[in-house]
Amino acid sequence: MLFVPLIFLVISLLTNRWGFFLWSLAPSFTVGMTGFFVAKDK
């Protein structure tokens, strides 16, 4: 859940285009929370 945004954060810092980082937050949060709830239920 934190690894993918960190990759995009590095890309954004290197290119100075923050759209990469901002657009990666919502999908990674959604996938991370889905995985968390599935693992919690089992």
C-alpha cells in the first residue's frame, strides 16, 4: 500500500510533475484497503 506511491513520489521529485504522485494515491489506497479487509476476514 505504501510501495507504489513511494515509486511515484520519486518519479515526481525527479521530473517535478506531481500528477504522477497524486494520481497514484487513490488506486493504491483502494487496492490496499481491499487487501486489508480480505486478509482481516480470513
